[in-house]
Amino acid sequence: RRNMLNKKDLIEIIAKQQETTKVEAKKIVEAFTDGIKSIMKDNKSVNITGFAKFESKYKEAYKRVFGVTGELIEVPAHHVHKATLSKKIAE
């Protein structure tokens, strides 16, 4: 038994639960993922209560040591994106 499901597996699960076709379920999955991508691309955050929080945080420029050479390098300012699952997911 495998522990990791893929997009195809998710589509099959949604099709069965919603009593719809795999084509329609695929549209649902892609609409959801495309929506999250567009929000994150605009460096915004979204919280889906009971599911996950998708955050975009701005990090100022900073300096760090490049481990291979020991050289001090400048890391430019950038946005960091992360997702945190809701504790309710495991229930």
C-alpha cells in the first residue's frame, strides 16, 4: 500500500465523492490549485479554515556566508511562500 497519492488519485476521489466525472473533478482540482497559485503569485496570503494557510511574507535583503567559499554574499529582498496545514486535517 502506498502512502503518497498524486493528482490523478485526488481527481478519482473527488469524482467518486461528488458523483461526477473525472473530467469535472479535474476541473475542480485545477481551479483550486490555479486559484491558490494566482493568490501566491500576487504575494498575498489566504487562510482556508479547517484546511490550510498559504502565506506570503516579505523578507528584507540580508547578508550571509556562502558555505562553500566562506564569501559574504548579499541575498536580495524577496517574498517567501509557505503552506501550513490545519490541525483539523489530521482528525
